[in-house]
Amino acid sequence: MAHTDHTREIPREGWADYLALLSTMEKEHPVRIEVEGLDLGDQPLAENLPLIEISLEEKGSDKGVVEIIVGGPGGEITHRIQKPARIYADESESGELECLDIESSEDNTKTLIYFGQATTDGARRMD
């Protein structure tokens, strides 16, 4: 993902609050998740599935892990980023979140979470 004028880095100390707010605001909205890496190329993980939760583990053995859960009852997909190094929010000119870019220091991968665009009735759609 090319970082543009509408991309901002989320400071590490704000990750937990930002991801919690994002989970609330984007809950059940469709997302697409891709993982990019040197060895992988682009690997789609989820396509047009509702977001259940995205969070930062703040304690225990998983402290610092970002967890993304999408899907529906009985069909959930969980993706964990063990050592996130940076989180970028790519926003449209109107301030709508279009993509979250989570970069991992462990394996030099990027997890890209694309958010559907809002429609006039408040729903979202994937292009």
C-alpha cells in the first residue's frame, strides 16, 4: 500500500484505544484482509466478511499481539499478528477509513484490512 497524504501512523501508545474504537464503529461491516510478504506475495485471507473484532492484547503471554476476527457464527476466521511494529490508517479525503496497514517486525509482513465504503443508508459495500 502506498502511503499518501491521507495516511497517518497510529502511535503505539494509542493502539489499544484506536483498535477498540474501530471495533465498535466497524462491527459487522464487510472487510477484506490480505497479507503481503516477501515470501508470500499477496495472500487473501478474507473477502467481504463482517468484522467481529480487532484488538490489541494488553496482558498475559499474548501481550502486544493484534487479533482480527471476521465472519459469522460457526464461520469465524481469526488472524493474529504476533509482533506488530507499525499501524497506519489510510483514509479517504472525507476522512472515512479505507485501509488499515499493520506491519509486523517478526516476519516483515503487512496485514491490510480494507473497509467497505459507506452507502447513503449507513451500510457499507465492498468495491
